[in-house]
Amino acid sequence: MQRFVMSLAFCLVALTSAFAVPARPLYVPGGLPPAPPTAPKQGSLPFGPDGVARTEGMLDANDPFNQQQRRHKEYTIHLEQGQKYQIDLMSDQFDTYLFLLNDAKKLLASDDDGGEGLNSRLFFSPPQTGMYRIQASCFGGTATGRYSLIVRKLPAGQ
């Protein structure tokens, strides 16, 4: 009897694993509802000796959506109180949208076309020294393509 039960259990395991179907998203006519904000991909932007932090990146279909329901890449950066910064997000492949948040993820500033053409530009003086979050995003919410993100420390008086 024990040999029969073990043989039956083996057959059941073999059958269920042979017919297992991988999980995949369901098709929903008219599209899916907006996705909730997910944990963004992190990256750190260090300043170079010239007072400039820069990175090149790519928005792609796998990037998470932010609180404004736009695909984005997120970067953390240390900013100092009393220092003025210029933040530029540029792309020749999509209409950029720039978001600046504090470390608690509260939106402090955003810009669509404050730079040249469809590029984004913010000027920011932090109320306190600490970590801030910059989200590189797009106007339409789902565009993809390459971009450049540049943060410059501005000289006093600018």
C-alpha cells in the first residue's frame, strides 16, 4: 500500500508540473487601469570637482510609474542649503519632464519645457542640506528614449 501511495504521489507531481502554465498579465479590453506608483530604480548623482553632476540614461518600457503616472528613473543627490542649483533634463528623443522631491518623497518642484525646446530646467535653492530625489521623466507619461541629466552648482549671485 505504501508503495502504491508513493507511486500515486509521484504521478500527481509529474502531471501537475508538466501542465503548469506560467503566470502572465490578463488582457483587459480598453487597457489596464493606471498602475500604482512603484519603487523607482535608484541611482546616485555625485558632484565632480567642477561642481557638476551628470548622467546619461534611458527611459524604457520597464521603468516604473511615479506618483504623476509617468515612467521615470530616479536619482538621489546631496544638496546644500544656501547653494543655488540648475537642473537640466535633455533629450532629442522625447519631451522631457523633470520632478524634484525631498527625501520623504514630497514633490518640491517640476518642469516641462523650461529649458531649450522640449527640455526641462529647474533652478533650486534647498531649504536645508540633505538628500533630494530627481526624477527624469517624460511629458506624455509613456515615452521612451535616451536623455541627459545635469545638475550644476551656480556661483553666488546667479
